Amino acid sequence: MAERLLDIKGLKTHFFTDEGVVRAVDGIDLAIERGGSYYLTYHRWATRAQVETCYPQFNEFLRLKREHDPEERFQSDWYRHYRAMFKGAEPSAAWPALAGG
């Protein structure tokens, strides 16, 4: 596997014009400020608060995933990232492995 050369987080690009500052790219927060969302595939950059703001049902998704796949046979890096991010969420009977640590 090739070595990662660059990892960008929280990218912001602003242009200064006579009319003021134009925020061309201001990450996920800019989308949230405008009532929007972002693609969950950008998971490495989103904070838990950002995920919960844009996807308020995400905890329920994780609970149902565990309920229907208790042995977690179907996983990806994406899923493992979010599982770890939400590990501190309210423990549920459907999440015994995570509730105990």
C-alpha cells in the first residue's frame, strides 16, 4: 500500500475581495450553517457533533446494524470508524460488546 502523502482536515479557503471575505470552502460547518449536510463518506473529517447534527438518526442506525448483524460479519473501515466514534453513546442492550468497553 502506498504511503499517505497528505491528510487534510478542516480545509478552509477564503478569498479577500473588495466586497469582503468569500468563504469558498469551509468544511462541514459551512454546510451545517446553511441547513445542509455532507456525505458520510467524508467520515475522517467529521466530528461526532457534526454527524449528530446532520444525521440525528445515526445512533439508531448503529443500533439496528448491531441488532441485525450481532456478530458484525459485515464491516468496513467506514463502519469501524463510526462504531468507535459513537462508543460512548448511551449503552443499549443491543450493544453489549460496546457497553462493556
